[in-house]
Amino acid sequence: MATKRLTTSAMIASIVEDGQRTAQAPFGHALCALAEQRPEVVGLSADLAKYTDMHVFANAYPDRFFQMGMAEQLLLGAAAGMAEVGLVPFASTYSVFATRRAYDFFALDIAEPHLNVNVVGGLPGLTTGYGPSHQATEDIAILRGMPGLTIVDPCDSVDIEQAVPALAATPGPTYLRLLRGKVPTVLDEYDYRFELGRAAELRTGRDVVMISSGLMTMRALRAADELAKHNVDVSVVHCPTVKPLDTETVLRVADTDRLLVTLENHSIVGGLGESVASALVTANATRGLVRIGLPDEFLAAGALPTLHDRYGLSTDRVVERVLKELS
């Protein structure tokens, strides 16, 4: 298979592929739309409003926005206090800081009292080329063990726009893996609607079942189109909610002799693939599972398309992996 020449040299590059439609700052605009309906919604950030699209909300509702500075523990602690008095906070920072730096505050101030605090993590997985200091390749693994926490890994702008009000309506803590800036718009072509805790089969196929989350659902759909040229018929099941996992749908689509593949923009340790595997074993539905995700290592820095190709997340690498497994 011919390899496309990767020309970008940007350290933080867009995940948008050629020809994809986009929406600008869908999280910021969705939060503003929600705030217009719900006066108790507030926004906070840890000196990263511009880089998590929270600035859209800050400009629209300056009296309901709180800049906490470079102090993620304070960010989550303050959000917890606001939730205690009836506000509905959305607190944004980079995923690495919300998970690695402020975990104790997340667990004890927010999750243990089961407060409606919505933590929004930018640069999840491999969505930056700045290396391990900013690549949140293990954020889901860190947070999956937190009791009562809902984890959402959206595919595109449609997912984000619909997830924001659903998260605000959830009685308890949530974590949203944020795609920011110009975000692809994909799911509107598949008669899709976000439902918290539910997976959606976007296309059916007789040969392969791909279970994916986040931006890897975009890659799964593209890969399915490419694999069709090889007479490989692929089903794509999008799991925007990683916790709680929609085990009913997972078990239904896995009850087949088709090749079963999980795809995630996360380490293969502790993420969607392991969650699917656990669901299969727990239900005594053991079978083979191919996991496409990031390796269990600290990743290199560099141009984002180059890194996605190196670590197996690009469409071409997904196609190659599936064809290899089928051979």
C-alpha cells in the first residue's frame, strides 16, 4: 500500500483530514447554548481557556467564568465548592493536568461526594506532538477506577455539541476528552444522536466489527471505506461513553465469528480495548480481540500526522493491520 507523504511540521496539528467538514470550537458554543437555558451553569479554567475553547464561554458570560490560574488542584476544588451550592461547573484544563496533577482533588472533592462537576480535558491521547508532558495517553486508565465517574470520548463536533447538555444533566462527576479548535463533523451523516451510556452501530458489515471511541471512530469509518475496496465488509460501532460501557451492545456485536477490533486514541493499557475485553470475559463470551491503540510507552514528540502513522492510528495503518489479521 502506498504511503501518503506527510508534509506538516506543526507540533500541534489538526486532526482534520483532507475534505472533512469542520465546526469551530463546538464545546465553547455548546456550553454557551446550555448556559442560556440554565443560569446555574458556570465555567472555570486553569489559565487554558483559549486552548480548551472555554474562552468562547468566558467572552459570552464573563460574570459566570472563573480564571483559576495555573493551579489545577484549586480549579477542581473550587468547582467542587460551586457544585455544593447548586451551581453546575464545567472545569477545563489539559487532560494531563486534570488526571496526573489533580487526581486527589478529583477523587475526594468531587467523586466521593458525587458532585455534578464536569471536567473537560484538552489534548487527550495523541492530539499533540509536544511529547509525554502533554500527551495524555493514559488518562482513561487513570480515571476508570474512580467510582461513579462518567467518561466520554467524543468522535466529532456532533458528539461534543450533544454531550455537553447530557453531561450537565448527569447527577455526578463527568470527564470529557475534548477535541478543540476546528473539529471534524462526521456523525451527522449516519443518523446519529449522542446518548449517554449507549453505543451506536454506525454501519453494518459481515467480515469485521470495529468498536471505537473518540477520533478513532473517524478513522474506523474511513478505514471501512478503504477496506471495502479489498472486498472486506466492516461494521463500525461507536462507543462515546467509555465508562459506563454499553456492554449490552458490545456483547451483541461480538456474538459472531467476525474479526473483532477495538480502536482508541489511548494506551492499550486500561482503555476501551481492556474494557471491552473485560466485558467479554465477565459474560463468558471469550474470543479473540485485536486492539489498535497506543503502545505502553512514553511517545515521541513530532508532527502529529507522522506520530499517528508511526503508532498505528492513521487510516492507512488501521487498514494494514486489519488486512494482516484477516490474512
